[in-house]
Amino acid sequence: VRSTAVRMPRTVHNQGTGGFAGLLTGIARQTGVSGYPGDGAQRWPAVHALDAAVLFRLALEQAPAGTSWHAVADEGDKVRDIAAVIGRRLGLPVESVPSETYGPLGPIFATDQPSSSTHTRQALGWEPKHPRLLEDLENIQP
């Protein structure tokens, strides 16, 4: 048995949905505001679901036992930039909101979470090719 781990970011997206960005979209629909905690400078890593699938294949085929890999295509989009796209697509105002708006996820949403996939890309030859998060969020339907 040869094991390896692929660490996924909190937003794995496809067609404008998925992960924490999908939760932000749902909360925006419910509250009528596309919000972000604090100043919105927190960075969130993300990966398109199809790029993550390619990485899983590469890890199964090539990764040495006991290794771990970061499935990160976007190393850190600012939460306020994510909220801006969501707000524009839904026709909602974009503004800072209290972290309590997000319930128990508030502290996580307010945390800067940059991540790097440099080692993953170099060692496995992984190159994400699908839309980045901000581009993919353009698929959100009002």
C-alpha cells in the first residue's frame, strides 16, 4: 500500500459554485448584501474541481509514499474581490459585515489563508488549466 495526501483548499469550484465562495453566494442571496468580514484583505486559496481531479490522478501515478500535495490554483484571492464579483452578478451591494454574519464559520472566513502549490507543480508537473475562481464566479446566475 502506497499512501499520499492531497490537501484541498476551502473553495473547490466549478460553474460558479462550491466551497466557501459558494457559501458567500448563498449568504448574499439570503441577506441581500454581498459581504466580507473586516477589510476583506484576507486571502483564500481555491482550485477548479477539474484541476483538482487531474492532481489526484498525478498523485496516484507519481507521488512517493507518505507525501502530501497542495491542490491550489489560486494562491489567495482577496475576500472583498470575491464578494465584489458575487455582488455584481447578483445585483447586490458589496460591503463589510460583522464576522458573526457567518455564524460558526465567521472566524475562519476572517482569517488570511494563503497557500502555495509551487512544490506540487514542480514535483508532479501539475498545471491548472481551468478558470480561476474570480473568472468562474462570473457563472453565478441572479
